[in-house]
Amino acid sequence: MRATLPDLPTQANRLIDLGVHRLMGWQANRLRAAAEPIGGQASLLVVHPDLVPASALAPLVCHDDKPGFVVADMTDVDEFTSVAPLPDSPLYLIDDLDRGDDMANWSPDEAAPAIASAGRTALTLTEGLHWLLQCPDVLERGHCYMTIGSRKRKPTGALDTRTPAIWISNGTGRDGSDRRDAPKVGWCWAGNRHTWLGFASASTRTPVAQA
């Protein structure tokens, strides 16, 4: 799935409506000014995770009027950082987003080299959440996605075997029945396969010049 994105000024206003500029420590006009020169470009506007981490973005995502949440056993969610260098800029753009449905039922260990060999980059968790802020319909029951561009490193430097993903809660277990149909940030083992999870990716990341 490759959803059509709003233009950049519209995306900036969406972030402002959600209060993301305040989380950044910016005035609304500064965020608007940064997006205006790039106007109609069909890219996703992303705030660097150093300014707004996944734990702050997840509750802003909605599905069926339910706010998003992070699973109870992922208190370290913000320690899942990008495996590839991100632009050294508070704001950046990513292009050519793909939910990765064709890789459903692949494991993260299988998908990561395939994405790289195609000249693409796996989305980070915060990028995956930004996509849903602008295009909520990208998240569909039975067609959700992993964001394996984010991984946690152990003190030894080895990768934690958990990989982050975003899907729709069934309202069971510790999620609670009131969270049924809510967007859920959770994790899966790197060697496991899931028929309902693709692997979100993009082609390029480009810094946004500062206003």
C-alpha cells in the first residue's frame, strides 16, 4: 500500500493541531515556515526522534477514534533508535513510502536484507507513527506493519532480538477491552513471522532547511 500524502503545509498544520510543535519546543509559525518552501512535494514530514520520541507520538495516533498506546512490556520504547544515520536536522522528509504488504509472513531477519538490497530503508518507529498521523487509513486490521529501522542495542553492541511494530489491538490481555481497535505499538521477535505484518520502508531521507 502506498497512500497519497497531503502537501507539506497541510502536514505541518496537522502536526500543529496535534500539539507536536509544543513537544518540539517550537512556535507554530516556525513549523509552518519550515514547510512552506517545499509546498506540494509528495514526501512525509518527520520530526527527529531526539525532539519528539515514539512514546510521545503514539498517543496522538488514532484509529476508530481510539488513541494509540505502547504495550505495557515496552517501557524502553524510546531506546529503539535508528539503525541507519538520520539527517542532522530537526525536520526531515522521507519519500516513496510502502507498507510492505508483499513481505507479510516474513521475519524481520529475512526482510531487513531484502529491503536493503532493493536500495530502500526500513522505516523507524517514529517515522511509522508520523505516517499514521498524516494517513490514518494506512493502518488496517490484517494489514499492519513493522518498523525494523529502529532497534535497541545491548551494552555489548549486539541488537536486542525484539523489533518494533504498529498494529491494531484486539482489546485482549493487558491491552484491556477499552483499547480494542486502538493503534498499538508493540514488538515481535526478529526471527518470527506474522501473516498480518508487512515491513514499512521508504527510498530516501532528506533534511529540511531551517526557517
